[in-house]
Amino acid sequence: MMDNNHWIVRREQHEVIRTMYEEGVHIDEVVVDVVRDLHNQVLELGVIDPPRRGGSRRGKRPNIARGRIEGHERLMRDYFVEDPVYDARMFRQRFRMSKRLFLKY
């Protein structure tokens, strides 16, 4: 059974949401704020552990230089310039969709 404090918090959150809506705050911002507040409340109650931070770890190999920028430039030059190296038929063969459909999105 829920105690009265639960309903007070819910009523306060409802008031905050209504006020933000009336002030013209975008609904996505409201949802993010509400979820963040609820997450913080759950952390305070000790129901879940705080998230661990990932990222790089000591002793691991460095990232491999894959030449992504050069690859992008080559892809643009081969398929998307005024006079491409490969025509629309080759584009469809490689990417399994028409160039027109790809450019639509």
C-alpha cells in the first residue's frame, strides 16, 4: 500500500509538468526532467546501484587509425559527385538499394 508521501510527490510533479507546459517548454524537455528526477529518487532509495562509467581502460590497446575521413571523401568522390566513378547500377549492386532511394533519406 502506498503512503501519503507518494501521492504528495506525484501531485508536486504534476504541478511542475503543468507549469512547464503552460510556459511553453517542449514536452521532450519535460519528460527528460521527470525521468531524471525519478531516477535520482530511485538512487536515493538504494533500489539500484549508480551507473558505472565506461570508457577507456588502462592497459588496453590504442584505437586503430582507420582513415575514416579519407574513406568518406573516397565514397563521395566515387558515387556522389557530378561525374562519379561508379554509375547508379554499381551503386545498387554494392548497397542493395537505388541511389535515388538512398538520397531520399
